[in-house]
Amino acid sequence: MNVDLKNEFKLTNAGDNWGNVMQWLFAIADYLTFETDECVPDEWQFKPSPFGADEENYVFQALKEMALPSNEVLQFGKVLIRVRDILESKGESY
């Protein structure tokens, strides 16, 4: 797993684990859709906005600045999907 992504994720978590994971997943999906040739996995159930990416989102901006290979961003997203599923199973979603 990319250490820069992991560290940036930790920096953005202010105690709302579910909100942080979801913010990152949306930003990663936007980044993959609008900035790379990588496809967002169907199981993520992501539908891109007809208005484009949320370019004001801090995480989206950070992903652009890091300029990581798209496969590393996708892999981190897959880890976050597992975290999302764990949080949901523990009743920590909203």
C-alpha cells in the first residue's frame, strides 16, 4: 500500500471514520474517472456526476498533487471499500 496515501488519509480523519472513508472513496472515484484511464470497479456502485469531479474537495486536490500511478490509487480505494464494509457491519455507517 502506498505510504503517502495512507499518511494523507490519517491526516484527514478527525474521528468520523465513516465520513472520512466515504469522502476518500468519492474523491478516488472522481480522480480515477476524470483524471486517469482507470475504471472504477462496478461493485463500488459509483455514478460520476454529469458536472464532473468535485475539484474543490481537498482529497481530490491531494490526489492530483501526489500524481501517483492510477493503479496505486485504485488499490488504496479497494482497501477503503473493505474498511467501509467493516464499518457498516459494525453499525458505524450513517
